[in-house]
Amino acid sequence: MDQLKLSPANSCPLTPLNFLERTATIYGDCTSVVYNGTAYTWSETHRRCLRLASAIVGLGVERGQVVSVMAPNIPAMYEMNFAVPMAGAVLNSINLRLDARTVSIMLRHCESKVIFVDCLSKDVLMEALSMFPAESPRPALVLITDEEFPTERGREFVDTYEGLIEKGDPGFNWIRPRSELDPIVLNYTSGTTSAPKGVVHSHRGAFLMTLDSLNQWPMPKQPVYLWTLAMFHANGWSYTWGMAAVGAANICLRKFDAAVIYAAIKNHHVTHMCGAPVVLNMLSNFPGVKPLSQPVYIMTAGAPPPAAVLFRTESLGFVVSHGYGLTETGGLVVSCTWKNKWNKFPAEEKAKLKARQGVRTIAMTEVDVVDPDTGRSVKRDGATLGEVVFKGGCIMLGYLKDPEGTAKCLKPDGWFYTGDVGVMHPDGYLEIKDRSKDVIISGGENLSSVEVESVLYMHPAVNEAAVVARPDEFWGETPCAFLSLKAGVTKKPTEKEIMEFCRARMPHFMVPKTVVFQDDLPKTSTGKIQKFLLRETAKAMGSSKLQRKSRM
């Protein structure tokens, strides 16, 4: 055995880009992308990506340099997940809801060489570029046009997206990675708890994550996939590449609401979609909605879904799967894999089980919940809190230009420390309880805001709920609930009624001591409620004025 070793034949770098070539061969005449009145086949998508990759190289972009894009879920955004790395470059997808200042910081930080910008994001980008210091090099600009929103190209742009594709070479010999550890994408974290960090993933990590994501979800060949999840969010949890692997029809939406989603499901016979729990909440609260004629599979992640929301969504005919991951893992690495014996349980009990994040996926080496001070595993009792940690091939290479930040989470003990607080149940299933910054410490008790929110979502008038800490002179911190109500609610609950509702369903120390009603709660572009903004609001309220009595 000692004489056996790696050779070029058995050590080709793993990359998800190969999926596109294979699918163009198998499903060449089948629909690949649909957007409004435009539709492409997989042969056309393959050819367009080769042309674009060729044109990007023609703009002077070299191997390993960053190419940025600001665009919604439209064909150009989908194609760039292949075309940019096929040019040897690193794709940087920018969150569309960011302000110009943050966009400017990111572009300077990653030293982007070319920026593709959608016509509706043009003004934000130009403002961001105006903030560049005079001595900073300026990236080349390419405008992504849209027939629905006619826009002048302007002299500041070197070309349009379609113009570059026309100039590109359809026979381009795309630039393959020298090593599977070469970077493929740069994704900045959403910044829900801190300043965004530039997460770098490798071709190998993206390959493993893509195959893993297809394995953990019932994904047949040639599904009809509706893009309700932002492609700029961890490359659509890797499903940008995954849909190519299975020859799917990608139904693209520039923007959506519940009515648009239901119409797309009907018109395109959608089989699969992804989204944060806010999307489930939107679908289940849509007035007058009727159960689906055929099941639609939804993968939800991004925040722990309240059991009440899961129950309502599944009662409409959606089949919900629940996963967990981070930008740093490139997609979902924990899945609430279903056990047949759970089918015998009552619906509400099944929803509670499905609300758990679950077990590690096939490609993830290890998952644990540990004491962050000692690194030792916590008790598997479903109650002892600890930090969620991972080991696996799809974990990021590190944070761009941030060795200190990288070292803080990729520790010498071999674990990636997520900053998420969770418990491990006796059956080995993980359940996220909070972000470490969202745990409320009240009178010495660690209180999970997620548990309080789950009860609040049970109230028939509540649309969205977020619980954060409010300073308190006596208890240190107390729970403060921010709520939005469902449209059409005739009798709006009072603060006292909400508290009484919670008191009947949870320990008294967990009951919100402050309730704030708002029309909308602040969110990131991926539907995560921005608790750091709500914490600032709660902090500005000052110490709560409560009677100091036993809460048990």
C-alpha cells in the first residue's frame, strides 16, 4: 500500500462549477431559468456563463481577484454564481438592503475589480463609490438592465451585462481552480449582532455543501424551484449550484409577497422553495388563503421557527424541513431529520419536534454543544446551555484580512465556535436557544428569548415577535417584547393581556415585563429580525419600573 499515492487522475480539485457542464449535456433542452417573460434552457445558461466568464477576463480580471454584484434574484444573479468563478475570480454578492456607507466599506475592503449592479441599485452604488478616498482605485462598472425598468447606461459604465455576454466567447476554456482550496466566493455576514465580516469559502467547501444540501432534503431530479431566498445570502444556501446539479427550473423573482408566491406556485407548478421563518409567517397569515392542491416543500432556516408558525404553514399543505447553518458554513449543516415514529404524534407535538435544528448532515464531521470556557460537552438533557461548535469540510477558510477574528472562532482545539447558544437533547438532536448576545440574564437566570418568542407566536393576534433585554435596576435585565400584529385584527390586545397570555404558559420570570407594539420589526434582507436595533431601543427606555416581588 505504501507505494500508492495521489496522481492527477485522482486528485482533480472539487468544484461545483462542473455541475453546469454535466447538466447542459443531460438537460440541455430543458428549462433552466424563468424570469417574467424570459426563459432559458440549460444549454443556453451554460453558453451564457462561458461568454460572461470570457468577457470578465477581457476586462482585465485576474485569478483570485474579487468581482462584486448587487442584484436581486434575476437571471444575471444566478448566472454569475458560475461565470465569475469560471473566470478564475472570487464572487462577492452584496446585500441589497445595505446602506451606501456599508457598501462602500465592503467594496474597499475586498478591493473589488469589477462591480455588476442592477439598474434599481445603481444610485446606492454610485453614492457608495463617491465615498472612496481620492487615491483609492476605482472598479470597472457593469450595468444590469431590465426591460421592466428601462435605465440609461451612462458613461460611468464600461458595458451592460447583456453587452458583455454578446462579446464573450462561447467556446471559452474556463479557468479551473489550481487547488480545491482556492477561494470561490466572498460573502459578508449580515451584521445582525456585529459589524459584517468577509467570509471566504473554497471550491471544495462549496462542492461539499452543495451535495450535502441536496442529500438532506427530498430533492428529485428536475424540480421546479422558486427563488424566495436571496441568492446573495450564502449563495442561496448553496442551492444556486445545487439546482444546476439536479437540472431544476429556477423561477426567479425580483421581489415578492404572499400573493406573488401563491401565484408563482400555481402558474409554474412549484415543487420546492427556501426561506426564513418570516416567509412561513407571511404565507400562513395571508388572508383568505386556501390549502394547496399539491404539496410544496419548504426548507426554512435563518432563525428558530416558532412551532405555532410551523403548524399553521403545514396545515396549508406545505411540507416544511428545518435546517441550521451560518454564512461561515456556506449553507445548512444541521437538519431536523424526521423519524417515522414521530408521525404518530399529535400535530402540535410534531411541530415542536420540527422546531428543533436537528442532527449534523452527512458531510459535517462533528457537531456539539460545549461549555465555551472549558470546551467540554454539556449534558445531553435538553436544558443545559452551551455554545454550538462544528467540524467539517464546508467551514470557511477564514475572514478576509481579519486573522484575529478568524482565530477567535477557528480555535486550536479544532472546533469552529458559532456564537450560537443551544442545548443537546438526549436523543442527540440539537436545538438553538439564542445568539450568545441575545440571552437575557434576569435575576441570575439565563433566559432564552427564542422560548419566549415561541409562546408569543401562539397568540392569535401576533404577526411577529422579538424579545430582547431591557435594563433593570433590580433584576439586571428583564424581557422586553416587540410585537407586530396581524393585518385585520379587530380587537388589538393590550400590554397587560399579552403578559397574562404568557404568564399562563411559561415560568413567571420569563414573562415579558415590557410589551411594545410596532407596525413592522426591523429586519435584514434575509428576513432576520435585527435584534441589535431593538436592544438599543430597549436600552434607551431606561430601567423598567416594576414591583419587586417573587417571579416564581
